[in-house]
Amino acid sequence: MRNRYSTLAAVGALTAVLAGCSSEASDWGYPIPKKFCGVETEESSLKPLMPYGDTVEEYVRTEVGQTPDVGKRCYLYVDREEEGNGKYFSIFQDRAEKKVDAVPEAKHLLHYRNLRPVELGGPVTSAATGDEGALVVMRCESPKAASAKYPYLVTEVRLGKWALNPKDPTARRAQLQAFLRDYIPATAAARCRQ
């Protein structure tokens, strides 16, 4: 992937802090965001991947010298502490010049455990899910994006420390696949225009 280890700079900060208003104890004391990283999301696909807590805030960072449409990392922090914490869900998107295979890429760069390939169809050329997240590679199909220097969009989905060692890895992979089937078509429309 292009600029995989480049320095990130903050361009956006807190988009929203959403606090739950429930008087009863519940697993998710905050409303599940309707958008994540500028893309519409279905609550039913995002909620199972969100950690329990009381508040959620979105934080957006882009690569130095890049526009948000090229390289962008978005975080949903739950009950964020001053020094940060492991209760988050993040998405990193970057453009690539050449097609890469998601399985070896996720295995060697991201070190996801229990990695499995997944078929998503459409413009997705390869995808893989593991205990800690997923990696999806797709070719942008709009005429302008397809003829650009970086016609591929690579999307990395990462869960925080809260998600390590899931009790049911098979259920986690199913939850990740459901999220990807909802999110990836919408992100292709949002990010593959140029």
C-alpha cells in the first residue's frame, strides 16, 4: 500500500460526543452513529462491532500532504480517556497503484489472527477478516478513478484492544463480514469518485 507507514496529522478533531440518556444500565449507553468516516452505516451492522460504554466520539486524521479523499483514518472512541484507550473502532483508507492481495497483506503488515479470505463481489478484488479486523482491496470503477495513478482503494478495519481474543471468533468474522457488506459499497461510492 502507498504510504502505509507515513506520519499522520490531525485535520479534524471531535466530530461529536454522543452520550446515552438511559437511566438503566445497558451495554451500549450511547447512540450508534448513523455515519462513520463520512459514510452512511446501518446500526445493525455497526453495533455488534462497537465496544460497550457510555459515550462515543469520532476523530478523523489524514496523511500529511494528502486530502481526506486519498488517505484517511477515522476512529470511533468509546469512553475515551485522556491518555487514550483500547476501546475504539477504526477505519483507514488509502489509494494504491497496484492491486494487492488482502490475505498476505493483512497477515504480514497487520498481523491479524485467524485470518480468512472473504468474497464480497462487485469491485472488491480481495478481502480478509481476522479476530482484530479486516482488510478490503477494491478497484475504483469510475472512469476518472480507474484511469488515475492510484486506481485501487484499500480499506483497513481495526478493532481496539477490547476485541482481542473474542469468545467466538466465528461470530466475530460473521459480524465483520456483515459490516463490510454494508459499508464497502457505500464507501466505494464516496471515495472512488475522483
